Amino acid sequence: MGFLTQIHPANEVNERMNNNVRKIMIFIVCVAAVAAASPGCKPLSAEDEATAKKINAVKRASVSEAEWTHIFAGKEVYETYCAGCHGIKGDGKGPASAMLAVKPRNFTKALFKFISTPPGSLPSDADLHRTITRGVPRSSMPGWSLMSETDRSNVIAYIKTFSDLWLKRKPTSPLGFGSAPAWVGSARSAAIGKVMYARMGCTNCHGQSGLGDGPSAATLTDNEGQKIIPFNFREGVLKGGSRVEDIYRTFYTGLAGTPMPAYGGLLSDDENWHLVSYVIYLMGKTKVSDSDVSNYVLAAADTMRHQQTATK
């Protein structure tokens, strides 16, 4: 796309380097925490596990032998690599969680931030796989790209046992997000996006200039009562991914369990993409200058409200 820059900011490179260090440190802390604090939480033998009544929310009789084997294998992966932070019970209260500024996900609530399914629904396996593989920048969640595909698939099956919502709700198909229009990142699109940014109340949390210093910023909390810090678009890497498609997906589906709403049913596709244009302008990822945006003269039709009519 001609309007987008191809050079990553230095702070994004530094963030990647810091993330690699973080992966090693978190792995050491979490494994050590599990070993020290949970000597009785070792995975049961396959023979003993076969006679157990349930693993978390999944009863032995409710799944096939193949599914049970899949889940049991994931249990061992989880207790080896994940329980130190997320807890043996999946409640986000592992031994290492007290040392982490960004608290681990509570799987018992079945609320996941980075999804490609309709707002309010459970994520797809691909969504969970993407988060496990890539990790979550600017948090304590490292990327587990070196973990085998089998282990990642198995641990996803086990994570689903922490909440019975996975049994009660029917799977929802991912939304069919398309590619970014050619005009994303242009001066006109960023100028329209600036209007959308103000209209949707983004300034309340992220601030007028995207610094994360809006009037509501100091009061925000997530569903666990933990303090939420609005993202500073002027620096760093977005947690859900910094591609324009990732940003669009986040705007469309929102971030469950946080004050970030879903705009999928509120804005049209074009309006969402214009909002993306303004955000990547704030992030310095376009060739558009400040004067290009401030001096662009918008026509009345440019900012006319549109209903979301696209079929996903």
C-alpha cells in the first residue's frame, strides 16, 4: 500500500528484542514457581486419569476416547508451561502472577481479547493458536512459537475445560474480514478517521493525540478489577498485532473484559478502515504528515454517518 511506510520504528524493534528476553525470564519464573509451590500438581498417570470423573468442566463420559486423550495431553503441557502464571485452576492466579504487572488471563471466565469471531462470542481455535504462538507484546505473555503444533493444539483443548461455556455454546464461525482497501493510510482517510476517533469517544481513554492520557484513563479497570492502561499509539507495539488487518479486527470485535468496545455493529466497514488510517497515522506508520491531515478539507459526504450493512 503506497500510503504506508515500510520501515519499523526503532522502539518496535526494541520491543521485539525485549520480548525475547521476557520469554526466557517468564519461562524460568513460571516453571520454577510451579515446581516450588505445586509439588502435588503433577499430571496423573494415563491409567489414573482414565478413571477420573472429569477434567475441570469436561466429564469423562461426555467426550470420546480420542478427545479425552487430546485433553489429557494438553493438561500436561499446561501444567508444565502455563500454570505458573495462569494457575493450576486456570483462574489467572498462578504462583508467578503476583510478580506480573499485566495479570494472566483467567480462563474460567472464558473472556478472550483477541478474537476473529463475532463480538461477545468465544474465540476460534485459530485465535487461541495465534495468541499462544505470537504472545502478547507489552504483557507477561511470551510467544511459544518453538512449542510443537501438537502441544499447542492439545493445550488449547485443555484450556477449554476451565469453563463450561465451551460446552454450552455452539461454535461460531470466524468473521470474513477482507484485505485493507488501497486508500487506507491516505491523507483523506486519516482525516476522516480523526473525525471518527472523536465521534466514538476514543479521546476519553486514548487522549486527543493518542498518548493514552484521556480524562478517563486513570479510572479504567478490566472485568477482574485490575487497572487498565489505555494504549499509547505514539509508541510501542499493539498487543493484538500491528498490521492494519489486526487493528481493524480489534476495532470490529472489541476487547472482551475491558473498556474497549466493539465497533463492528456501530460503524460501517469503511468507517472502521478510516479509524485504522488515523491510528496508524498516530503510530507513525504512514507517509502522511501532520499538515496533510490537519489541512485536508473534508466534504460533507466524507463524515456522513453510515450504518453497518456489510455481511460478514
